[in-house]
Amino acid sequence: MHMTEERKGQIALLLLKDRLRGEGIRLKPDMKREIGNQATKIGVPIEEAMQFVEGMVRELVEEVFPPRSRISFNPDHDRGM
């Protein structure tokens, strides 16, 4: 059975997400430079690579910390000012 490029991409994305969930994501000061270097190495525009990684990181963070449906309010925030 021949697999389409689209299906290969879907499977690759699922494998990457699973790996990142298991191993975690390490945020480092030079992360953007590393992404840029990898993008250049594999022939992907840097801006696309940055968008891809940012979207992936945000998605995985939101799995762990879903956005709150309401804004939290701290009544003590302005007290004493």
C-alpha cells in the first residue's frame, strides 16, 4: 500500500507530539537560534519552522494547563495602594 505525503506528515506529527509529551520540552535561551539552524539545515523557511514549533509548544502546554474560561480576580491585589 502506497502512503501519501499528507498521511506521512500526519503520522510524523503524531509521533513528534507523542515524543515531546514523553520527553518534555526544554526551553533554552538559544532555542530560537537552534530552530533557525535546524530549519536551514533541512531546507525549511525559518519563519515556518518558528511558527511550527511555537504552535506545537503552545498546544502541548494547553493540554497540561487548559485556558481558563473565566478571568481570575484577586480582590487583595489593589488593597493598601
